[in-house]
Amino acid sequence: MFNSIIESTGLTLTSASICIVSSIILGLIISFIHTKGGKYSKNICITLAILPLLVGTIMIMVNGNLGTGVAIAGAFSLVRFRSMQGTSRDIINIFWAMVVGIAIGMGQVLFASMITIVVSLVLMIFYSTKFGENKFNNKILEILVPENLEYDTMFNEIFTKYTNNFELVKVKTTNLGSLYELKYEIELKKDLRERDLINELRVLNGNLKISIHKDMMEESL
């Protein structure tokens, strides 16, 4: 059974010091694990490192009232996403840091430490293996074509040559209606170069803009 280090009579200097130090250490561990999962920014690392301390402080200030503490901490944590889009990895680590902060704020330092260790081990296993990895070479192709071209089937022969499958998912006008911007979801065949695909498409679209990139929606919110 996990016991709270915060006495029923109130917070003491010793228990406060333990909560502060442990929240900082666990926050640094969470931030370190985040850096092992792929691309990251300095801002999100600082956020993850300091969030357990802030959430824990909020929980202590509301006298361990879980409902009030979570509501306040949740509102504060979402401020970051008003100015910058986060990824699913950012989101899960934000919640992880909040859970640790809530546990520490309720005096459950041992439980918070155990959760941090367990989640760290699980995430490191996922990061070091191919768990959940997309086995297909899926990309997003965006291409501009003049308005007088019949874009419905004009690229089919090229797509058949370079892709396993393709789908037109979006069409919109641009440049005052003189151009169509087409968006395809494609799965490139192995051992075929994107450069060769682009070169053949340029011949048909009049050398207008073409771009191929990963589907960022898989990582974003």
C-alpha cells in the first residue's frame, strides 16, 4: 500500500522538500525519455521537466482536491497548444508529466516514481523496436496543373508505373482560379526514386510546382 508523505495536519518543510526535489528529478527523466522518441524542441523539453513541479504545487495548494487540481492544471497545460501544434508524442508525455505531478502533489512520491520508471521502460522498448511502424512508403503528393488540363486521368499512367496505389483526395483552385492544386495519397514502389516520378510529372503539368512529403497528420493532433 502506498502511503502519502503529506501528513494529515498539513505540509511540513521536510515533505515539501521531498515533493519538490522528486518532482524535478522525475520531470527531468520524462524530458530525457521524450528526446529519445524522435524530433523534439527545447521548449517541449523544458515544459516536460517543469510540469510535474507545477502540477504538484497546484495539487498541494488545493489541499489534494483531485477534481479542482486536475481542472486547473489541465487548463494551464493546454496553453502551450494555442500557439503551436503538438504531436501525439507531445500529448502523451504532457499527460504523463501531469499524472506524475498529481501523484506527487498528493504525497504519493513512491507511486509517482514507480509510474515514471514503468512508463520510461515501456516507451524505450517502443522507441527501440519497430512497434507501430508504417510498413508502407506512403507519401502526400501535391501538384499544380493549369485549369485547361483534364487532370482526372492524365497522371494515371505515371502513377501506375511508380506507385502501388494512389488516390486523389483534394482539389482546390489557386492563383485566381487559373490553376488547380491537386493532392494525392500515394504509396511509392520500392527502389523507385521520387526524383524520377517528379521529372515525369513535370512534363505533363508544364513544370509547375510539385511536392512530395510525408503525411504529417499521422503525427499531429
